[in-house]
Amino acid sequence: MKTSACLFLFLLITYPLSAQKRNTYKVLNYLNVILGKKTLSGTHNREPNARPARWTDKVNETTGHYPALWSGDFLFQQDNINNRQLMIDEAVRQWQKGAVVNIMWHACNPAQTEPCGWKGGVLSKLTDAQWAEITTNGSPLNKVWMSRVDEICIYLQQLKDKNIEVLWRPMHEMNQGDFWWGGRPGPQGTVKLYQMLHNYMVKQKKLTNLIWVWDVQDFKTLATDVTAYQPEAAYWDVAALDIYDKSGYADEKYNIMLKAVKGKPMAIGECSKLPDEEVLMRQPKWAFFMSWSELAFQDNSVEQIKALHAAPNVLNLDKMPGWTK
């Protein structure tokens, strides 16, 4: 029996799982099993979708290890929309290799056309009146949004048909006001649209292969943001914190998240500056970290990247138990 399999069985017996989706989702169960003991390495593969494993391969070329988590994005530009199928095909390959699959969506503003640009498209605003409209089922703007969601659901259904679980991270950085969906605190704000999306995708589209990730960024308002932007507990399974603030991996942020998740798994949803072995020893309940594509290679030395992926408390793809057994 492989060492990773022995570890999985030992932890499964020693550390009981949360009742949330217990014994239904292999990935969620595994995150609960390693929680507090190991952290999965991960990297995002930003555009182009024509090369959906570009940065995963770069990590392996640099460290000799493939990340345990692969991430892709449905994106917003015409060429990347055209190549969404290539991204989904890569998700299938990564799952078959034993990787955790994470997918996100930088969506175009529904009040504008799709495809769109970055500034003025993904980074744009809805008026208060438009927000009220998009969060009203059956309204014209809501119908536009749902039609775009329907296009995404076709691809996620492919993964469901292959019994592939997805860490699904829509409307990421909910407290980030630069995104059209973000920066609206309270139950009628960003949280409402997120919960409507959950209801539609799970109850109507029957996408029961999705493990929902609630994600915020590490602004100085984090202590209040984790309340103001937190969906009801039934709407999320994993919490993620995107770490870009210059204060880095401050214990204060970790403790805020630890208190907010109430025992559910939490993770480093995005980062440019990587944590190191000491950080992950001091903050052991980060279930995974996901480096942001090229930024990881800009903000960390090759030696730092190698050291992190060789750390004894970090699990790479070669230590994963596999999902298809």
C-alpha cells in the first residue's frame, strides 16, 4: 500500500469527518481528513484556455512535482470562451491523474455584451437599480445572467457525467468592489446573487458534483467582511482567502478565517507570494494553497518554490490517493 494511502486511512480513522456532505464527496472528505495535518499544493492556469495546464506544467518543470490541485477558468474573452472545452478536457485529465479540480469564472457584466474585456467588462459596476433587477428572478437582466450561467452548466454537466467533483469558486473575492458582482455587503448584496446561483445550479440544473467555495480577499476589513459577505452555511462547503495584502500570512487573518468557518475546511484561494513550510506549520488548517499562475514565479525565487513543494507538510500530486479507485 502506498504511503499516501496509509496516511489517508490513518487520518480517516483518527479524525472523524464533518457531517457536511460526509461520505458523498471524495474531495471534501479528503480535505477534512488532512485538515490540520497537511496542505495541498495548487496552481491556477490562467488564460489562454488553449493551454489549460501551462502553469501546472511550469511548476513540475521547476520543482519536479505536479501540484495536487489544478485550477481553470471559464473566462470572458472570445478565444477563451471558444476554448472552454479544452479547459474542461484538461479538468478530466487532471482528475484521472488524481488531482483536485478547481474551476472559477471571471464573468462578463450581464448588463454588457459577452465576450468582454477586463477593464470595463469583468471590472465594472452595476447600478443599484440593475442590482435589484439581476437579483429578481425572471427580470430581463436576470434572464441574461441565467442564460450565461446555462452555458457554463453544460460544461459542468460533462464533469458530473464522468463523476468528477469540482471545487466550484464562482463570484470569487466577494468583498472586492472592483468586480461587478462584489463589494455589496449584507443579505441583499453579493451574498444574495451567490445564493441564487447556488439554488439554480444545484436545484434546477442538478449539478450535485459541485463543492461550493466561498471566497474573500484579505482586505484590512476582513474581520467584518467575513460576516458581511458570508452566505448561509448551507450554501458553501469550503472557505478560501485570497492573500495579496502586504501583511502576508499574518496570524490575525488566519485566526479570523478559523473562527468564521466554524470547523469547515478553509484554504488559501489565491496568492502571489507563497507561504513557506514554517507558515504552514504555524497555520496548519489551510487545506490547500493556490498560487496565481505567473505571479508565483514573479514574487518567489526558484529556491523558495522548490522548498515549498518539498516541504514535509505539503502534498503534491504524487502523494494523492486518487479518485478513480
